[in-house]
Amino acid sequence: MMFSAAALALLVTTALALVRATLGPTIFDRLQAVNTLGTCAMLLLAVLGFLGGRPEFLDLALVYGLLNVIGMVAVLKFFRHGGLGEAGE
Amino acid sequence: MSLELLRDLASWACLLAGGGFCLVGGIGLLRMPDFYTRMHAASVTDTLGAGLILLGLLLQAGFTLIGAKLLMVGLLIFFASPTASHVLARAAMIHGLAPQLADSAEDASSKP
Amino acid sequence: MLRSLSLFLFLSVFWLLLSGMPLPFLLAAGVGSALAVVWFAHRLDVIDHEGHPAHLVWHAMLSYWPWLLKEIAVSGWQVTRVVLDPRLPISPTLVRMRPSQTTDVGLVTHANSITLTPGTISLEVGSDEFLVHALTRDGAAGVQRGGAMDLRVRALESRPEKAG
């Protein structure tokens, strides 16, 4: 029951972050939204594991968290050195 | 029996509060006026929201392998999320995105 | 040598916790992986006070982290109140501060702690100056040389280093 409530809160947060990612306005806002989205996805995986009685989901959450951080740093590095289309305004 | 109940109650309170703080972060992400202030809102989700939800799950798991893995997820967030935030904020700063400040006098001196 | 040993033990425990299956093959694979990582780390020359700061762990876990968690909870609650307030009473401020830490581990710990606390983010980190963005003026006032966090990180990094 409480797991469902936490999962619902996380899903709503994900939706809010998606709205921010759509609105922008700068690329950094979108990246921040994606970062929040990643954290929410990670927590959601953990909660879903308990909700369904399958704690193996925690391994997925760990891997997802690692990829999230590495992906964020990689995108920013690429953005600084290679450019990512029309950035900013 | 009553100890079980107490533990369940604590864990539920943590889960609910954690979900609430996550929502606050999401709301702040929409309400705040500029990028840097949005970051502060998002860090509520990353720290208090994530921490309380993981604590709630940890109370359910107890001293098991699952609990150890939850701790690892927590430590990962604890160490990695400030690094990601800092990299993002620094990239925005280098790109020249100026923060909106309350005192505009300080704005001139703070440009990199 | 002692540091390599402690890194090896740490990696082995990490493997055991992640796998959770004490089959002979998996245990052997774990020991092999841990040895390989220690060897690589040795070749990269990163097993030093910076790459594996084992001498700080106990003091950090018992004294600094609990204080930091309390600090995160307090400022997280303040940011929550600001976000939910209909008037949105923010006063974003930039602060420059001179950290009193001397080692890289101390500086990074300090900068990460600033970012981890809701309401303050470190924008630029150098050995002699931090540039910090704070959500409110009150939050900005807490970040300064000689402030609580500065002093605690200073105390943490000045732990004597064991030989090894």
C-alpha cells in the first residue's frame, strides 16, 4: 500500500520533470530535468522491486544510477568540446 | 508483534515523507524562475526524497543482502549526485548563463 | 602495502555483497577481479592518500556524516518551505569564499558537502576560492571561511595519516 503511494509520488515527480524538460528553455534546464528523471527512475526501480517482491530490481537500480552519472558527465564533456547543436537560448 | 508494527509504521512514514519531498523537488523544478534556482529544488529530490525513501525500504529489508544493496544505492546517490550537479552548474557557468540575483550590484563582480 | 591490502579486502566484501551466492566459481572470480583491480590501481599509482583515503573513513563515518545528514535535513526543510510558499521568497546570491582546507581530499569533501546541502551549490572550485550560489541570503550567510562546515572539514582532513 505504502509502496504504491511512494511509487505514485515518484511517477508524478517524473511527469513534472518531463514537463520541465519539454519547456526548457536552456539546454541546462533540460539536462537538470533528465538528471532528476534518472534519480526518480532509480528510486522507482527500488520501490517496484519491493512492490512486486522481486528485490533483484535493486541491481538494476544500481546500474541505472551508475549509467546516469556517467551519462551526465559524458554529455557535458561532449557539449563543451564538440557542441550539441544550437545550445542556450 | 508490536515491534513489527512499530517498524512498519516508521517505514511507511519514511516512504510517505520521501515521496512528498520528491514531489516538492518536482514542483520546485517547475516554479523556480531560472536554471540555478531550479537546481536547488532538484537537490531536495536528490537528497531528502531519495534518502527517506531508501530509509523506508531499508527498514522493511532489515539486515539482509537487500539492505546492504539499498545502502549501496544510497551511497551512490550520496557521492555521485553532488558531482553531477556541480558539473552541470559549472558547465552552465562556463557557457555564460548568468544567474538572476537578488542584489544586482554583485552581478558585475561575479562574472567569470 | 597496507593500503593495497585494505583496498583488496574492501573490493572482496563489495563483490560478496553484490553477488550473494557463495559458489566456488563465483568466489574465485571475485578474488581474481579484486586482485586485478588492485594490480591496475597499483600500475596507475592511485593507491595513495587521495585514491583510497582509508585513514579518514572512521572519523568521516562516525563524526562528519551524521553532522552532514543533520545539516541536509535542516536546509532541505528550509528549501521545501521556500518552494511551497505561494510568494516564493527567494533571494539568489553568489558568494565567494576562501576555504581553509589544504589537501585535495579536504577541498573536494567541502565542495561536495556544499553542493549536497540543498540551497547551496558550488559553481567553481579552486584551491584558494569557491564560488557558491545560494537560494536565499540566509543560506549564503552560512557559507564562509570559519563557518561550521569549513571548520568540520578542516578537522576531518587534518587526521594524522597512518603509514602504508
